[in-house]
Amino acid sequence: MLAFGTPGTRWFGGVGAMLDRPAVQVRFRRAAGLEARGLHAERAVRFAKQCATTWNLGDVGCAIEVVTAPAAHVGLGSGTQLGLAVAAGLRHLFCSCKGAEPSLPPAPPHPLQREVHPSENDWLFDVQDALELARAVGRGRRSCVGVYGFSRGGLIVEAGRMVREGDGTDDDATRDFSPMVSRARLPSAWRCVLLIARDAAGLAGDAERAAFKRLPPVPQEVTAELARIALTELLPAVVESKFIEFSLAVRKYGALAGTPFAPESQHLPYAQATADLIELLGELGFPGATQSSWGPAVMACCESLEKAGELVDRLESLGLSEHHDIVIARFDAQGAVLRVIE
């Protein structure tokens, strides 16, 4: 994140990249009542009820199956992606593609991106789609990276939203969203190795809200330097496909972005292990490593699939796989896809 804590300025904002795995995949079909199964099933039902209330759908008859999803609260944005997926599925099931009732949101249009090669049964989502879905399920209260990433993926830079003295809480449904100021597609050859410590979770819910209240405001000079790194180092390196410069900028941005959170994050049980892991990745020749959000997920940027495989081999030889899930992921450039299946 770029900033928080000083009224009259933009709060939150920041930088994030979308990955293609571990993916969130959800299936929907009409049913007699509202039910869900699979990982995070109870959470999926809560999201569905939020949509039904927001859109005046009444008693929704829908069976939801969470086919795959990453663990919750490990820094991968699974809650946002699941919430938006549930909202997108319900909107498509209960809103006519040719026009909805006045109380219902419009169904999404077919995609126009030729490079995605969608079938006639595939839909993508534009920015306004994603924001509408996010408001329906209460996501994007702080970071909006996952909301914008749901729409067409990419490396996202968002400015943060204005917070003035006396503004409502983060739960205020009328709040503005942080505007996206840039989206860049990372080179298709680049990869990311994720290391997720098992049986560990970052802050979320009431604990996260309490942590933000205890944290002091982010110094303006920190925000200014983060913005400089994002706009003059990270983004140009992506646009010009300069992997080394990108990796060094990722490391620099991640280290500085973590400092305002240190009074709280240093007490998390995996904090030192994460710091040691990032240092190890640098020693192994992969300096573009940083923690995601509160962690424990750590990402390491790799110039190719071959390099990512070499890194995984090294990590496994050092015994890291005993306590970590290790995943090789692509940087996603498509975003969410809704597919109608028989």
C-alpha cells in the first residue's frame, strides 16, 4: 500500500500483480434453494446473500460449488476473487443477457479482446463490471488491486481513495473506490514462484481493522518514494521487458512498503522466517522477492519457466517443501472468465 492514516489525503492504494494460480474456480446452477459446497463454502453463501440483498433478488435458488481456491488470509486475495466470482455467477444466472428487470444489474457483454480467443459462451469483465460486483459483496474497502485485476489481470497501480476527517468507516457502502492509474501486462515468459507457509495466516477481519487503528500514519516521504519506485522503476521495467530492473524494483518496493506495517507485522509468528526466506531467495540469485500483504505468502520473480523450475529444485533440495506449498505461476493478463457450460 502507498499510504494511510492522514485525513485529507489518499489512503491505501498501491501495487499488485495478478497470478493465474492458485486459481479460484466456482460453478453455479439453479436449484431449489441457496446452497454451497467445497472450500470456503460458508463464505460463498455469505457473498451470495449479500448479492441477493443488494440486488433485491429475494430468495435465490442457486447451488454453488467452489471447485478450487487458495487458502484464506495468506496474502493471495482469495476473499476478493471468491466474492467477485460469486457475484458474477449470480448476476449471470438471474439477469437476462438481453436486458434485466429494473431492479437487477445488467449482464456482462461478450468480450472483444481478440487475443483471448473466447468462445461464444465466454464472457470477460470490464472495469465497471468489476466495481459493480465488488460493491455488491463489500470488497475493495482498502486495496482494489484484486478488483481491477479481476477485470483483465495485469500489474495494477492504484492511487488510493480520498479520506477526509469525519468520513465513514471502511464498511460504508457509498465510499469511493481507489482509482486505477495504470495497468501493464507483464512479459508472457516471466514467471512467479510462490512459497506459502503451511498452517500460517495473516491478519484479517476484526484483527486487521484493529491493527490499522493502532498503526501510525505512513510518513509522506515513504509514500512519495513508493510512488516514485512504482512509476519510474517498476512500470518502465515491465513496459521495456527489463527483468533485472523489474526484480530489483520489486524487492525495493516490497521492503519499503512493509515498513509502515512493521509495528504490527513483526509480532506475527512467521515474521522472522519470512525475512529469512526473502534473504535466502536473494542469495540464490532471485532478488525480486517480497511478501504479499500480511503474508505468509512470498513471491519470487523468475525470468522464465526454466529459471522458475531451477529455483523450485533448489528450494526443495534445501527442505523448504516440508513446510511450504510451492507453486509456479504465470502473471495473468486475462482476468476472470465466465463460461456457460451444459
